[in-house]
Amino acid sequence: MIWNVVSDSSCDLRMASFQDSPVRFEIVPLRIQVGEREFIDNDELVIPEMLEAMAAEKAAASTACPSPAAFARAFEAGDCTVCFTISANLSGTYNAAVMARDMVLEEHPEKKICVIDSKATAGAMALLVYRAIALMKDAAADAFEDICDQLRLYQAALRTCFTLENFDNLIKNGRMRPLVGSLLHSLGIHVIADATPQGTIHVADKARGEAKTCRAIAALMGASKDCTGARVVISHCENLPGALKLKQAIHDALPVRSVDIISCRGLTSFYAMEKGLIIGY
């Protein structure tokens, strides 16, 4: 019996970190197109190199979701598989995974495959992966449906918020006027946003300066749910000092159980840009 957890690369985890796991874990990478260069969001991607290419490229960069065939190969490697994807409102990745599930089940009807739309990205997806592996460890095959039900409930309880300092990508993609982006940057204003239950993005607040931004994020987290005993994951884009300050602000303000810090992979770096922070809790 092979228990199998699959995620697209927006989870910000690295496959190398799970080599000793009793549950198989695989990441299916997205792709980032910057001018004529394509960056594959795998464990070998050098994030500063991609960000440097994005800064030098005048045209807007773009992303591409994995193919159904890529997901199908990952699904075929397990007997019981749970797959998590970035919000279906942000990417076609969920649809590609569902197509892959149907393809594999047609050829291998004995397999069990569950695809869950995280309605989020980054830390929230990492938390789902952690929970799935914990539930699958030593589980019997007949526990599959119960595990899937527990993971769906857990997904519904998770929240995501983030803050941006660099607005170049939003400007290049036509989502922010250049004048507004330049003004926010020059004034040191951080945009704070969260994900809605439907998986869309909502601008929740703005704060000036790092300390005020950290306090505003902690306040937003406390207002959105009861964080007592919650596990928190902060993804940072080349901003470990900022992530450490935010971790301390969260511990000071909220009764969370733990705060883990991980580095953004390619897809989340594409959206967060340098110094961006994404919080899943």
C-alpha cells in the first residue's frame, strides 16, 4: 500500500525535505515565462536569478500550470493519493489535476485519488500537506475517504494573508497603475491582503513601515479566526529578516502553537516579488 501526497509547486515545500517520510510526496512544478526564458519551478530553481530576469524584462512575465499528464504520472505512483492545488480562481492547475485523476482512474479503477482545491497557496498548502502526511502515517486503506473528509474540513478552516513591498509585477501585468506603485514604494507603504473563502484576493489594509505592517498582519489574523493553538507558516521571498520580525509579532499578539518559516519557490516568488511575505494559518 503506497500512500501518496501530491502538490503543485506553489506549496513552497521542497521534495528533498520529505525523503525520510513514510508517505510518498511529490511536487508537480509550474512554469514561469520571462521573455524568452522559461523557469521550471522545481527544487533546483535559483530564485534570485529568476527575480533578476523579471526585473530586467520590460514585458510582463507569465505562468503556466502543469499538464494533466504531469499530474497523472504523479498519481500513478501511489495506491491512495491526495492532491492539493493552488486556488482554482488563480490558476488552471486544479482543472489539470482533475483531468489527470479521471485519466488515471479510467486506466486504473482500483486506485483512489482525491483532488482538493486549497483556495489558497504557499503556507496554507504546506499545512495541508503536513496534515495529510500525519493522517496517512500508519493508516489503513479503508481510512481513505475519512482522511479526505478531514482534509476538506481542515482546508475550510485555513486562512491566508500576505504583504507586498515590490509592485513591479503588478504594474507590468496591468493590475496597478505605475504612479500608484511608485508612490506606495517611495512612501514605504506595504499592501496587506488576504484570500477570501472562495480563493480570490481581497486588499484588507495598508501599513507604513515594517513594524506597523507586522502588527497589522497579526491583527488581521486574530480578527479572521480563533488562532489558539494554530500552526502558522510564513513564506518569504528573499526576506528572512522580515519573516523573523513577523514571527515575533505573531507570537507576541496571538496564542498560536508554532510559526514555521520557509522560502518562496518560483510561483509564489512570481506573485510576492522580493521582500513579499505570505502567511498561512
